[in-house]
Amino acid sequence: MMGGDRGLNVTATGVSLALDRHPDLSCTLVGDEQQIRAALGSVGKTDRVDIVHTSESVDMHESPASALRFKKDSSMRVALDLLGSGEVDACVSAGNTGALVATARFVLRTLSEIDRPAIISTLPRTQGHVYMLDLGANIDSPAEILMQFSLMGESMVRTIEGIERPSVGLLNVGSEEIKGSEVIKATNELLKASGLNYIGYVEGDDIFNGSVELIVTDGFAGNVALKTSEGLAQMLTQVIREEFSRGFLTRISALIAAPVLKSFRGRFDHRTYNGAVLLGLNGTVVKSHGKVDGLAFSHAIDTARLAAQKDLTGHIRHDLEASRISLTKATPS
Amino acid sequence: MMGGDRGLNVTATGVSLALDRHPDLSCTLVGDEQQIRAALGSVGKTDRVDIVHTSESVDMHESPASALRFKKDSSMRVALDLLGSGEVDACVSAGNTGALVATARFVLRTLSEIDRPAIISTLPRTQGHVYMLDLGANIDSPAEILMQFSLMGESMVRTIEGIERPSVGLLNVGSEEIKGSEVIKATNELLKASGLNYIGYVEGDDIFNGSVELIVTDGFAGNVALKTSEGLAQMLTQVIREEFSRGFLTRISALIAAPVLKSFRGRFDHRTYNGAVLLGLNGTVVKSHGKVDGLAFSHAIDTARLAAQKDLTGHIRHDLEASRISLTKATPS
């Protein structure tokens, strides 16, 4: 477990919150031992915490290749090594995404049916949430890779949410006649033949309207959709705050509306949605957003704990093997 | 001018509102004369309105090729013909986007420096708005096409907003190390050498934070960003309404907060942002969203009126010729 942009205080607060929430949880923190001890001391949390000292860390702007080659004693690398050797059950990082994907892929290897790991996360809806992948681990993914993402994502929704046959949609653009690139059209055909509960093309607004449980897309469009949502939500929150603080009367109405606005914010608190999973590896790796607080970081830990507890990796491996058989069978038809 | 999904009442209301707003405006409505007369009658508006009767219309799910080949007396085709022959100054349609792009391209032809038209629109920000293109006219656009979009978009922001050197950003994904496909990287190089006020890569959240005035992207990612924003805004509006109507006390607080919420909604009313321009044609064509009301439709008419009044097409033509010279000069260095 390693910190992000805001460093160890966020990590320590997050660990403390998660440990309080889950009596079955213990955490291993990887990084500068002295700094970790100081951060943990400030939140008053030392039991169920191990520390593994490392001398290096991966810079937020470091290239994945450089991280992989030159940072063998980085907190990121050592944490993933601990996961690879089975000493921990999951790994959470708020560090450099590209370096994390590359290092995790090197240390853990992808599952035998998977060529590239994908980043998956949930986004809030009026009721519940929707899963979406890939959120930026890969760009220019061909149809076969998008099909792998679909299978992994479907398996994750079943495992974590307990939905037997989650609905799967393929993200595409609006107009009928320009419906998709060649890659999208080819993926559409693969999905139709896959045996998944595939509902066809979905559009950007379908992310939030509850029409689908898993949305599959290339990492470019997925990242654009995710970041656009984050940016819009942030702007609207800021503007609501501005509008309510314009004058004396609006401040009074803000006080009166406070419980409603608080309940509203609670339903869509982005911190609750922190913690994206790197899918397709031999092990559970969770990416926390780099610019979040301790509460958000604790939710990334929750995600990792749940994935490990439900044996997400084992379920995906099993489902991929099963679907490989069914896909092979489906080919002649 | 033609209707969309909701038909002629929306068009008639929109026309009526726009005519009331602009004493210099007159409208030609193209479609079934009898139905148009009835719709205009119901909004009590007949002066400054001409009607051109057509017997056909393009279906919302019709292919562009079919519309182009078989619907020569469709309202869409005839309206574009009127624009092509100079009988009207701009054309507004709420019809099938793909058919509109294809038919407009056939009837009006693209500007000589432009290979494909692009769809551009504004999105709201905390202060003012940001322009973004392409919103879905093209997918899989190569770097040269994205460069054409950049030049046209920049010219439009200058012409309409009066900003001499608007800042231009290229939409890309988050992580440093996976920064963009080959197309994005190549476009980045072209933009750097273009002489435009190019600020580099931007991400989805930069759409709303005011850091850039024009965002350039492929129609796939652009459409995803637009639709995602629409979907999220719609969901949040619905949830705010739900939260305020949960019980007696929340209903009271809704009454008290009403002016604030109204002001908030006013700032981000998507209807104000209705009316996307098809850029790169010999003539002003505006696409209204298909599922909007008369107020929104009137804003699409406003957009068309403003573009025609400011001679948007002439400015783009002029700027493209100027930049072709500067681009040619820039090549040796």
C-alpha cells in the first residue's frame, strides 16, 4: 500500500478508517519506514499494521519503462512483489497509473487468456452503480482485446454484485449511420456470439440512466467519459455552493436546504467510488485516485479487501476458461 | 428549417420565440404545408414566415446514403437546396444527424481546404462556455483532419466570441505514459507547428474548468464526452428533485431554495446550449438536438442567425487560406 500525490497522511488516515471498519483486516504499508511511522502515529493507529521499508518511490511523471527498470526497491515494486509471493492478498496504490499497470503486469503476469490488463471501476447511478472498463490502461484496443475486457468485466460484476447474468453494453456514438469504427463493429459481432447478456450499443448518457450493468469501451473513450463526469460533477458542486452563498437570503436557504444537499452529496460522493481494479492479472491490484483524501483512500482499501475476499481473480480465471470452451464451440455456427 | 422527433409544434414554438426575439429575422419553414400552417396557427405566428411545401421527410433511422439518393423532395434536402441557391442565409434541422451531414456535404460541398465537415458546439462552464469539436460527424479521423478541425474551430471562436487568439487544447487521456494514440501524437505535432494558440493536451475534466477555449477531438471521443455530460446532468437534476420531494420538511426547504435552484438551473440550462454547427461547408447549417422543446429550438435558430450575421463561413474560408500559407511557410523549419 502506497501513497499518492498527497502523501502518507492520506494513506495513514485511509488505513485507519478501513481497519476500524473491518476487524478482519490487516495492512502492510510499503515505503519509507520512518515517515510511515510518523504518519501512523499522527492517526494513532499501530495494531494490525506491518511496515516494509523501501528506499525509492516512483515519480508521478516517471515513464512505466523507467519505473520498471530502475525502481526495483520502490514502494510500488516491493508491494507488488509481496502480492506476487502471496505475502499479502491485495495491493492498493495511489501512484503513477502507467507505472502501476506496467509493473503489475511484469510482476504478476496477466491471466493466460488475457493479453492486456484493463482498469475497471463503478460510476454512480440514480439506483446503484454501473461498471465500466477500460478506463485508461490501454488505447487503440482491437476487437479481441475488447472482448477479453467484456468477459473479465462480466465476471467481476457477477462475483462482486452477485448478479448472475449482468447486462453488457458496448459504448458507441449517437447517430445510427456512423455507428462505430471497424473495431466497434467487429467487437459488436464478437459480443453477439459470446453468450454474454449483451444488449448492444450504448451511448454516453446510458452510463447514468440505469439501462446497463457493464459498459465496455476502449481506454481512450472510457477515460474521457470518466474524466468528463468528474469535471462536470465538480463544476456543478462548486456552482451550487456559489449560488447558495450569493447573499443573506440564499445563505439562509442553504442552511434550510442543508440536509437535502447533504443527502444528495452523500449519494454521489466520488470518494465512495474511489478504487479502480486492474483486471486480468494474477492478483488483486487496486488503483486509488491520486488526489483524494483519507476517506476516499479507505474506500479503495475496501474494494481491494472485497475483491480478495470474494476471490475475484479465481472467478475471472474460471469464467475465462469456461467461456473459452463455449467460444470455441460457438465458432462453427 | 425542419422539425425533429417531437415534430412541428416544437419547430413552430421555436420559430415564434426566435422571431419575437429578433425583429430582423424571417424564417422559411420547409415541410408539409398544411401541417406547418396548423402548427403556426396554434402559436399564432404567421408574419415573417414563408412556407415551402415538400412531400417527403427523412426518417430518424434512415441511412445517409438512402436519404441522399431517395429523398430529393424531403424537407431536409429542399431546405439545404434553398441554402445552396442563396435563398436563405442558414439552415436549421432537428433531423437525422448522419443524413444531414451527408446531404449538406453533397448539396453545399466542403470548403476547398476541408475534407470532412465537423460538428461543433459549446458546453457550459463556471464562467462562459467552451467550444468542442468534432461531436460525432466523423470517427477515426487522422491527424490531418483533426488539424483541419482545429483551424475551423479556432476561426469560429474568434468570429463568434471576438477572442483574437483563442486557446486550443487536444483531448487526450490521463496518464503521462500512455499519452495518446499515434493519431493524437501526430496531431499534437501538427498543432505545435500551426501557429495557433495551442496549449497542448487537455483531459475530460478540463472541459469544465475553464482552462481552454476550444477542445479538439475525434467525433467518437467528442460524442462520448457530450453524451456523458448530458446523461450526468440529467441524472443529477432528477436526483435533486427527488431529494427535495422526499418528505414534508424537504418540500418546504425546496420552496425556500427554489430561487437558488432556479438560478442554478438557468446557468446550465442545456436548452441554452442547443444548436451545433456543421463546420467546413459552403453555408451555415445548424443541428438542433432531436429531443428538445421550443425554447431549445429557438436557441438553435439564434445560433444560425448569429453565424450567418457574422459571416462565419466567410471568416473560416479566409482563415483557412491564411493558415495554408503560414503552414506552407512553416514546413521547412
